[in-house]
Amino acid sequence: MTAVTNPFYTSKAIIPPYSGPRIPQPHAKLPGLLSQIAPDDASADEALHLTLMSPQFSSWTSRVLLLFEHFRIPYTAEFHNYNNAEGKAVIQGLPARTVPVLTLGKTLSDLPNGGRQEIHDSMAIMMLMAYELFAEKNILPKDVRLRRYALSIIAEMSTGFSVLRGDYSVNFGLQWDPDGVPRVEGCDRDIDRAIFIFSSARKLTKSILPKEEDRGYLFGSFSAADSWYWPLLWRFRTYGLLKGKTLDNDVKKWINKMWNDETTKRIGEEQIREREEGVATLEYLETLFDPTKKWEWGNWVDFEVDDE
């Protein structure tokens, strides 16, 4: 068994070595976040447990993590680093060899053999939370017209934006000199499509919701749509991809809203601290483009855009 020293994820956690199919064990409470150890077996039967990668390098981890944190849903969690043999072995032993995975407690699973059911894929986890486990929290917009569009763009995030997701890997704290980052074919198309989605979602919301009900997120109140597109803002920040782009005021306000949201800020600051302390790195991401161009680790608020 190997002690984990990552101060963000855990201070004294133990990750069991992978040895075939297993039930993930809860880790110590994450500083600043809601995750905690279930106190006993009875509580574990009720628990929701997440198996994740470092959110600094895993946008799909971050989307689900943000949902749980924003809606204050108690959970236990373990984080693994794909850059080491142990973490890679654990992830490869998961149902689809991907993270995140949500493991339901025995009571929620209600399986004939009394086991725990594993739900893999971020989309499936979100739908389970929105329609079965926490319907009262409005993880998807309450208004059916807004919900239809929200589901469409959430699905598009999962199946589209292939250039941004494939050629511009998430690396939360890093900022490249935009002049050293090439725009590969299809990049601008993906960026323009994202900007259009942000703008059209806000315009639709403003046309439907009374002003007093609009809190400035994509569909008024925070929803899974905001969580799904938050990591796209990381890419824009890391690689300077909004340079030369025209943003309308609705888009600017939404970006600032997300960048200053209490929960995204808390998660983001932990990721920057984690990187500064050298507890999670993927070296190839730091030489992805022209290595002569300098990069720097910025403050959390340095991605704000001017709005009118």
C-alpha cells in the first residue's frame, strides 16, 4: 500500500494497490472540499463514491467534481495519477478504463447480490444525478425550453469540439504565450462554435426568465451546462485561444461569472497550489508547443474579460 502525499486530494490517504476488480475505498477529507471518509460500514452503504483523476489534467473529472461541489452533495473520493504505474493500473481496471466512475452504496444499488453498482461516463453520472438521485436540486434547468437546449449543448460537449479536446489538452494552471501556440486546422471553428453557444444560451435565457430569476449562468441558475463548459474556459486561458476573438457582452459576463464563482474558484485555487507544490505533473504538456516560448503560472483572476 502506498501513502498519498498530495495535499490537495488528501493528507494521509492510502490507495489500495490494484489487484483486479475492487470496490474503491474512501480517502481522507479533501481540504476545502466536501469529500470525506464514510465513518463506518453502515454509512458506506449509503455513500456515493467517486473514482477520479487529477482535475488539473482531467476535464471530465472536473465536470463531475464541480457538480457535486456546487450542489453540495456529500461524497467520498479517490484521485489517481495516470502518470504513474499504480494510478494507471487502477484506471485500466475500471469498467470503461476511464474516469470518472460513480460507485453507489449498497442501499442505492439495490442489487440482488448486495453489491455496489458502478456508473461510468460523466454524462451517465450527470443524468443519474439530475433525474433519479437529486431531481429536487435542478441540476438541469427547470424550464423545459431551457432544459432542451442545455441537454443539446451538454451532449455536444461530449461528442464535439474534437480539435480543442484533442490538440489542446487541459492543464489548468499553465499559461502559454499565445504567440507560441499554433492554431491547428479546425481550432477556430471549435472556438467560434463555443462562443456562439455561450451567447445563444444567455440570449435564450434572458428571453424566457424574469430578470429576478436570472443569476447570470448559461441558463439562469447554475446547471450541468455550466459545469460541462467550464473546462473549455481553461483551454482558452492556458493557450490564449480567445486572442483576436470578438465576444459580446453576454459572453463576457458569463466568463467572469464562472471565473469568480465561489465553487470554481475554490477548486481552481487548489489546482494551482497543487501544481506549484509539484504534487501532480504531466511533463509532456509543458513542451507541447514551441518550448522557447515562456509560460507562467497566473493568478486565479487573471482570465477576467472586460465587460460593459
